[in-house]
Amino acid sequence: MAVRLDHAGGDDLAETHEINVTPFIDVILVLLIIFMVAAPLATVDVGVDLPSSNAPRQPRPDKPVYLTIRSDMRLALGSQMIDQAQLAPMLQNMTGGDREQRIFLRADKTVPYGELTNVMNELRRAGYLKVALVALESAGSDGGR
């Protein structure tokens, strides 16, 4: 409520019914800035090159289990070519039933993303949830520093 103080005599002060719009404008300007910053982040125009990585090198286990998806969509477990239907029993034999063992998944650059996802789903169905994606180390890699 606003009160006018320039009254000329009289004991009654007249009330003015005006809205103070300054806080409203401040809020609108803050919202405008937020949307101006957030709008470019919401677009998905970023190119992705999945086969190379600059992540720090992880220690290699003594006997890693490599599952490879070749460019012709054939699977290889270690150096042995297998069918997708043989994946679960072959992994069971290779890991000795240890489903906590990490599976290193390698895929050719030309393998479609959907095919890679299908193989990862097969690994999940077989009970192997620890999957590491293998990529080439980029030339400019500094270990994430």
C-alpha cells in the first residue's frame, strides 16, 4: 500500500492505488537471462565420434574377456567367432560363471548404434552387467587433465 505524504492540511492521508512494477521487471529480466542461457543447451546438434576417447587408462586385468563386434556384425569372444545365440553359454564357460567379471566390448567404427545396443542387451540378459566399452586413445590425450 502506498501513501502520499504531500498533503495540504487535513488529517486524512489519501491512499494511492499504484502497483510498483520494478520488482516485476527485475523478475522478468532474470527469467529472460535464464532462458537465453538454457535455450542453446537444449539443442542436440553436437556431432559424436564414439571410437576415440581421452579418458585415463584403466589398469588391465590379468585375463580380460573381450567381446568384439566386427564390421560384418559377427561376434568374436576372445579370438573365437561365435553366433549371438551362443553368447551366454560361451561367456559362462570363459568366466567360470563369475558374472561380476568385467566384459570389454569392442566394436568397429561402422557398427550401427542399434547393433551395439542389441549386444549389450544380450550381455544384460546373460547376467553380465559390468561392461566396459573399448576405444582407441586419442593422440592429444593428457589423461583428463
